[in-house]
Amino acid sequence: MKKSPAEDDTSGLTAFGLFQREKRSLFGEILDWMLTPLLLLWPLSLALTWWVAQGIAGKPFDRALEHNLQAIVQLVDARQGTVKVHLSGQMRDILRADDSDLVYYQVRGFKGQHVVGEPDFPSPSDNAAPIAGRVMLRDDVIRGDAVRVAYSWVAPNTVPDRLILVQVAETLSKRQTLATEIIKGVMVPQFVILPLAVLLVWLALVRGIRPLNELEQRIRARKPDDLSPLDESFVPEEVAPLVASINDLLTRLKTSLSNQKRFLADAAHQLKTPLAGLRMQADMAQRETRPEEMHRSLQLIARSSVRATHTVNQLLALARAETTGRTLPTATIDLARIVTEAVQDSVPRALDKQTDLGYDGPASVPPECLMDGNPTLLGELVRNLVDNAIHYTPRGGVVTARVLVDRFSGVQVLQVEDTGPGIPEGERELVLQPFYRALGTNVDGSGLGLAIVHEIAQQHGASLKMEDCHPGRHPPGLRVSVRFPNRNRHDIE
């Protein structure tokens, strides 16, 4: 179903809104994590303060209630099995003198019968046996009003085995008034302190994030070609690892750009010679009128174009190995099969140069020794080794590719040996650099073959070794060995 333009705009705005919401502010996130607990704990603090205030406000009134209870207990008289309370009018007035709260009292006899006071006074709900002389407190309800009750069991001297219940209750108005005053005294300062705390937190965050802003300004003020490390001495300890990582990235980027510049300069230099030859031979062919000379110029043009194409292909192979070798997909590969295919592809060139090209090794690697690698890059590695050996071996020479497999450890070794002039020991490290060519070979070449082999070997964790194939002879020949550790076996210690 086709969407209308309005729907498309809406979806676009929605996607943009989602993208905007995905951006997070470090300042805002830290502020949220600091203020949210503060704002959540503030109501909890008020509730806790209210609960504590209730307890604080109740203690003095509980003591006064206990005092009234003791006063009534002193007036209880039990003689001849009869309970009487000598409560004078003045005492009654004292109990009723409170303007804020109502005071209730009651005295019950030995059998729980009402003696004096409020007849509807609720009984204690204690399931435990009464203990004479102990003053107990409880919360209860009288005539729909919440009250605080103080009660005690009295054992008269005349009949100590029988108990009298005396209770005094008071409503909670004064207690609530005092608790409210305490809460007000606590809340009012908090209403002032809380905004001040938020302001101080905000100012502290602004000051704490200032080094990040200064670091951003220093990075933005840099010139595009300035890849020098950032100064770590002026950043906080927590940001130092980030700056160190940026410096490491800048160092690697500087190295990469330097390599690219050198690569481009060397590539331009290497391509300049065959292209100049092509142009010169083309000019000569245009001026020639004799067919045989024109044919010779065309042959030289063809040879120069082949050389230029070979150089370009090697440059592309080196660039692929240096820049994308780590990200290309890997697979379980058979090294013997890759080597035999590369040797077969090089047979026409070996026949053209009358070189005896052969393969010595198994037709396939044992299944338990298969390794992980990139088939494309490993094919380039083998082809460059074989091409390099054929190129530097004189006519009638011998080039042998060999695969050795250790079934116990799973290690595989690729060897390519020839009967050419070899490479002096002092130059074996230098020939691994791009565009370097060994002296005294008198053979045209780009100097890229072994550099490509070295780079691909490093990508696969392999080691490369060069040695004389026939020490003491002339020519000594060259044996290049690439040793691949078995990266697919987990049972080898």
C-alpha cells in the first residue's frame, strides 16, 4: 500500500525524533542520577520525620496519662470484698480540665464489674495473664474517637490474690498538634535546603565537566593535519584513559596516513617507468613507416603494458592485504588445494620461461588439520611466491612448491624454493618492504611480491623465513617458508 506524502513526512519526523531521543547528554544523565534519589528520598524523609515526631510528641503526654492513672490508683479502696474509689469533685475537675482533649477513666472490680467512670470503656485485649502494678499503654477507640489508654491491674493489700482494673484514656488532639508543629519545623528548612542542594549539584557538575569542554575546544581548534598526541596532564584522572586511547588512535592514524602517502608516492614512481615507455614506443610507432620496425614497437608496447598491468595488480593486492585483510571473512580452508591451484595457474608462465615447476606434498590436508583463513588472500600469497620464484630463476631452472603438515600439532608449512641467485642474508629483512629489490639480480620487477606475502602472512598469524636452498653452491637458490600455526585446534596444549 502506497503511503501519502503526509504519512511519509510523519514517519520521517518520527525517525528523526527517535534519533534525537537516542542522543544522551552526559551532564543530564549524571544530573538525573544525582537528583532522582534526592527527590525520591525527600518524601521518605518526611514520612520518617512524621513517624519520629509522633513518637516524640507522644512521650510527654504518655507520662502525664500515667501520672493520672497513678493518682486514681491511690484512691482505690478494697475492703470486705467491696471496691470503692474516693474520687473527690476536685479530682474530677482536674481530669475534665483539658480544653483540647477528652479524658475518660474507669475502675472495674474483682469480677470485672463497673465501679466508677465510663461504663462503655473498652476492655484490654491482652491475651497474657494480668500483672499487678505494671502500667500498660495501648491505642483504642472510645465513642468513635481514637484515644491513648493507660491501664494497670491493682492488687489490694486485703485481698492480694484478686485484681482491680484501672484505666485512663485521652484523645489525641494535643499529640497531633505537637507532631504537626515538629513536622513544620523540619519541613520549612527542607523546602529551602532542597533547591539550594539542586543548585549546588548543578554547579558542581558544570565545574566537573568543564575539563571535557576544554578538551573538546582543544580538539576542535586543531588543524586538519595536526595528528600530534593530546596533552594528558590537564585532564582529570577519569578522562585520562580516554585521552590515551585517542592518542593511540592518532598515532595509528598518523602511521596509516604516512604509509598511504609513501605507498602513493612509490606507486606513482613505479608506474612512471612503464607508462613513459608506453608513450615513447607509441610515439616511435607513429613515426615508423617500415612494417618490421612498427611491429617491434608494438611488441615493446605490449610488454610494457603487461608490466604495468602486473604492477597495478600487485599494488591492488598489497592494498587489499594492508587495509582489508583483517575484515575479510574467513573460512575453513585446505592449504594443499590452494597451493596446487596456484601452481596450475602458473604453469603457462613457467613453460614460457622453460622453468621446471612442480608441487611436492599431499593432495589435500587431513580434516583434523584444516585451518581458518581467507582463501582470496592466501591464494595471493601462494601466487606471489611462485611468480617471484619463476621471475628470478634463470631459464631451465627448477621451482618447487611444497606443503608440509604435522598431524600431531596441526602446524602447516608452505615452502617455495628455486634455483635462482637467492637473497643475501643482510637484505632479507629489506626485501619485505614494498618496492625494495635485491641488488645484483638484473631482473625487472616491482619489488612488491615478498611485501605482499609478508603482509598476508601477518594477517594470518604466520611466520616467514628465508634461507639458501643450496648453501655453498652458486647460485645458492632461495627457499621461502611460511609457517601457519593451527588456529582451529583447541585440544593442543
